[in-house]
Amino acid sequence: MRLSATFSLLFLLLRQAVAKSDGTGAPQLLSYAKGDPVAVECLDRAIDTGEHVLDKTGKLKYVPFAQCNETKSSLQLRFLEGEDDNGYHGLNCTIPIVSDEMYHLLEFYIHHDSPLSCRVPARPRGGERALVNGEGDTGSGGVEWVPLIFAIAGKLESSHLHISTNLNLLIHLSPESLGVIDSAAAYSTSAATTSTRIIIGDPLPLHFRLRWYESTVLPPRGLKSKVGYGAGHTLLYCVLSAVVGAVGCYAWVVGVDIPRRLRRVTVGMKVRDNGANGGIIAASSDKIRGGYGGYGFPGNGNGNGAGGGGGYGYVPGAKRKD
């Protein structure tokens, strides 16, 4: 029985060793799968100076990110999840109460005297690692860490703080293995329009818009599509403006300017004809020139028009004769 148990134990150990090997004898490194938790740890700082805190061995001390009211635990990311697409509105983390210590640390973070320096594990914890267990800063545990700096924007006031609580969180994966985190960064957006007023004792609502990139290079399609979108709309607006301007000019010329000019020409011709026939209303016909006058304004008061015919005479200042 003892011999059988010994062989069984050896078999299990050999199978585990084979499972951890990639066939070349080297231990197989773990990688994230979708939905795996990614813990966030931040550098502990002193509230009076903002300097980083060291442990008893002289190494940097990291502590978990503040507790979120939504999950009742410290901030954690879900691998390849949390993007605000398809109706999902990113990741929310509301810190229930801003303590006096946190308030003073936020003053350092906003004034950029001391950055909010955090880190995330490049690979899941557990299993074989390239680093030796215990190497690095306090809490490293032989884990490969990726620095994550939160650039928080805001404004310092004598009695309160204004903090931009909307942050973009970008995470790049390793080109060699999409299950490994290569780099990360976070920064506030729209600090001038969406800042939140904070005093000691208030909750601090943080909203993260996550983006997971499958390489270390930012994809150019977003910028190009926006630039093309803007250029296409600008060109369309120019064309439409030109068409509307041309139609307006054509309508004004045909409907206003040309008829007005034609009326002026017609009135001018009538005035010239009236000058030849002596009447206000006259026609340039041979009959009228032969003796049919219009309403004339002869100077002798006898009704003789300039066209040679008789008309109703009018002399200014003359009285009626019965």
C-alpha cells in the first residue's frame, strides 16, 4: 500500500511538472483570461510631506487602492472588460468618505507635488514567475508589476477642492502575449467643466472609461476617422454654402434686378415718346402725330398739344370760365 501511494504521488508530481512546462523545460508563465481580476495597489505617502513611506526594511510600501462603495472592496479591474461600449458605462468607484488624511493627499495629487503612483500585476498571481519570490518592494511577492500613474486634475481652494472625477484608463497588452499587461496610464478629462466640489467627509465618485489595446501602439484609426469626419463635413458645408449662395444670387438677379432694370427702360422709352407727342399718356403712332393729342400741358392754355392735335389744355393759375 505504501509503495502504491508513493508511486501515485510521484505520478501526480510528474504530471504537474509537465503541465507547467512548455515542452522546452522552461516553466510556463501564467497569463490573464477575460474577466480575471486585476488588483490596483498604490504607493503609501505621508500626509504632512507627501513623501513615500518605507517599511522596516527600507523598501517602498504599497497599499490597496481605496475601497469602492459599489463593490465594498478596493478597486479592481476586470481583464478586457469595463469599456463603455454597447450601453456599458465604464467603471464606477465611489469612495464613501474622504477622510482628513485622504483630503490632504488629494491636495498633493492635484497640485502635482506628489503623483498618485499605483501599479498592477503584469500577470496573474500564483504559479511560476521569472522573478524570485520576495524580490522587489514590499508586497511584490515576485510579481511583475506595471506602473500605473493617475494624473488627477482639479483646483485647490482654501476651504474645498475641485476634482475632475472622470478619468480615462488606458491599458496596453504585450504584443508577444495578449494575456499579459505591458503598460498603463490614467488621466482626468474635462477638468474645467465636470469637476466635483469636495470637502472632508464627502463621497468621491470616480468614473473610469477603460480602453484595452492589443499592442503597445495606439491605434490610429480613431484619430484618422475623426479627422476625416471633420474634413468631410467641412467640405460638405463649403459645397452647400456655395450652392445656396449661387441659387440666392440667381434668384435675386432674375426676380429683382432684371425686372427693375426692364421697368426703368420701359419708363424711359415712354418719357421720350411723351416728349414727342406732348401728352402724359401718348403713343408714338402716325395717327397721333397727325393730330390726335393726349393730355397736354401747352403753354398758351388753348389745349394745343405738342403733337399737333388738340387736347385738354391746362394753364397754371387760370380760373374756370362758364
